[in-house]
Amino acid sequence: MAHPFRRTLYSFLVVAATGASLWQAWQSYENQPLLSSTTKAPQGPQSELPNTVTAEPIAYTLQNKKLYLTFDSGANWQQVPATMAEFFCGEYATANSNELLPDSYLLTQARSGFLIIKEDQLVWLETKDQGASWQEYPIADVSYGLRFRQIQFLDDDFAVCVLSGGRAMGQEGAEVLLSHDAAKTWTEAAATGLGNGMLVTAAGFISPEVGFVSRKNQLYVTQDGGNSFALATVTVPEKYEKIFVWPEAPYLEGDKLYLRVNQGDSGDYAGGLVKGLFASTDQGKTFTFVRELTEQEVAQ
């Protein structure tokens, strides 16, 4: 089923003025139809299938330049119908460690899927019958510079995808896409106030209206479903101002909204692993310090 919407491609602009400087800008393109398709799982030789038992019932493994999926702790494995290039396309931080990016996939008995890139399109590849068949749902046209990618399902119908890329001079663009029909079709949110900025380090929505995007030491919040973003205020005690510097994605614990702030790339306080815990009572506009989290608490 065709579904038109506007998308943004990442691009670079080169300007000369006493020397060359480089930055990226987002460009809006004309509406184009994106079509879903269904793919059968490939049937490779049994000798190629993994011989691995997993701790979790549903798990993936990368072997022989293929990705395999199990729904029964490794008793049976099947190949996911996508190439390694499609899984790891773009700027992929965990490619060398042979792992998929966190939150770029979903593994449940009812629905499992992966974000892949096919012919410059970001695609949600999913199965709802434990691998008997796979469906492909295009999300957005993306440039070769795609870096951060994350998909999140808040219920059976609502999903959100946060993307960033086009990195240049420590800056990149970001966009938020929403689906109200179980990831079949997607629309780009206006995301006013997000635009270009520091690299995206985390993202997450706690409801269809309230979501967050972290850009190193900045935390942006939306309370209107991604239409607009504003900087949240995170009040760090003076003692920790140079220690807890990078906000992660806020999360709900019961009915309370919490935020963990880590030490960034070069933190060495208490081994660099402890974090600050903050709380919000206004849906993420402001966060105040609660306490220091120990290394053991962080690991849980």
C-alpha cells in the first residue's frame, strides 16, 4: 500500500571563506510512495545453522556473515532474510564488535523485527509468525550518513523511530518518525527545535506525547508528540557538575519519571561507572538530583 510523506536526507555543504569549513544540513524532498513487501525466510544448509544454546528464549546471533534468530533458546535457528550490509549500513558504532545497535531491533514471541537499510531506505523488517514469513515496511529515505537509529513500540499500534546522521564537525541532523498502525506506515514529526546539533546519544518516548532526545550534555523534551522540542533543565549539584554530564533517556518507574546522567566518554569518578539519578514531576521539563547510583545499581 503506497503511503506518501516528506522525508529528510542528510547532506553536507561546503563553503570557502579564508579556508574551507564543513557542515551538514537537512533537505526536504518531494513526497514519494513507499511500498511494503513480504519475504520468505531463506532456507540454507543445515550445516550452516548455529549450534548455540542461549540464556534467553528469543535471541539472535551473527555467524558466517548471516544473522540467525531462535525462539526456543537455541534448539532451532533460522536465518533472517537480510544481508550484513543491510544490517550494518551507515555509520554503525557496534559493527566491529559484531553486535546490533541497542534498540534497533525488537525480539518477542508475538513480533520480532530489525531496522535495516535497503537502497538508501530505512526499513522495518518484521515477523509475526516466528520467522515463517517476513514483512518489510519502509520508514524513510536516508543518506549514506545515517548514524543513530532507534525504534520503540509503546503499544500494539504506536511506534516511534528516532534517527540522526550526516555528521560533520561534531554536528548532525536528527528526525523523529511516528507510526499509528503498528509500523506499517510512517510520518515525519515536525520536531521544531531539534534540528542540527551535537551528536545524538540517547532517545526514548514514555507516551505518544512525551519523548526525549539526548545530545551529549543536552536533553531535549517534547510534550506534543514530536511536533516541537525544547531543552529540559537538569539541575546538577555543584559537587557533581563536572562529573555527571551526559543525560540518558528518561524512563518511568511506576508513575515516577527518572533520569540517569552518566560521566560521558572520559569520566573517571569512582571508576567512571557510577551515575547520577534525577527525577521530574512536570513530565520532563525539569529534573532535580535524587542521589548517586552505585556501580552495582547501574549494572542492574
